[in-house]
Amino acid sequence: MKTCLLIALLLLTTSCSSTSPDTGPDGRTAEPERSAAQTRAVETGEVTADDYEQAFREFQACMADGGYEVSDSGMTGNVYDYSFPQAATGAGVYEPCYEYHFSEIDLVWQLANEDFSYTTQLIKKCLLERGIEPQDTSREVNAQLDEHGISFGDC
């Protein structure tokens, strides 16, 4: 009886639900709106330091226009370290600002610069402290951790 009730409830809730905000009326996934700079980053796979900074500043300004300050703590490694009030998420300000101005540029930038990331620098330091000369790339130093049986948590 409980199983029948659960199935009936599941069918009722799924058959009466509206289209999710991530899909259009035709049921296909809708592309998020994004700035011209973000579209260019997606198309070319390239982001300069100036592009990255400009996109972050536009994201910050958008959040401020929505009534929420983005605190910029500077760079950690080569990425912005920032915070904002959690209320910005609930108020529907954060996601549109981040998606329109910064998300794709941030992703492309971080992937293109992972060898210089804060995490990669921590791993290199960890290897040096254990008398192991670190290699150059993120992929290589992660492989060195594995080769020597060192977990990231050990660092």
C-alpha cells in the first residue's frame, strides 16, 4: 500500500510540474544569456588577464546594482578571491550576475591557468618539503603525489 501511495504521489508531482527554468517551452535546454565577452571566451577558448579582470569588475558592478557588495580579497594564485552575502543568492541577484558577466570567463581562465593555481603551488611546496623536485604542470605534480603515495590531505 505504501509503495502504491508513493508511486501515485510521484506521478502526481511530476505530471503537474511546470517546465524547469533551465528549459524553454519546447523542452530543450535554454542557453543562459551572457555578455559578448563571455560568448567570445566560449567560442575561442581564450581569456586574457584584462578580460578576466574586466569580467570580474562587471560581475561586481552587477551585484552592487542589485544591492549586494562583492568583497574582493585580491588574488589567490591567479584567481579572484571574493565573497558576497548569502542573501544575494536567495534574492536572485547572484546567479544572473555571475552567469551573464563572469561564469564562462572564470572557467576558461582557471582551466587555462591551472598550472599557476594556488592548489598547484601548494602541491609543489608539499613535494619540496618532502625532498621531491616538483615538475612544471598541474597534471605532472598531481602525478608525483600519486607516485609517492602522498594524498593532497597530507600536504
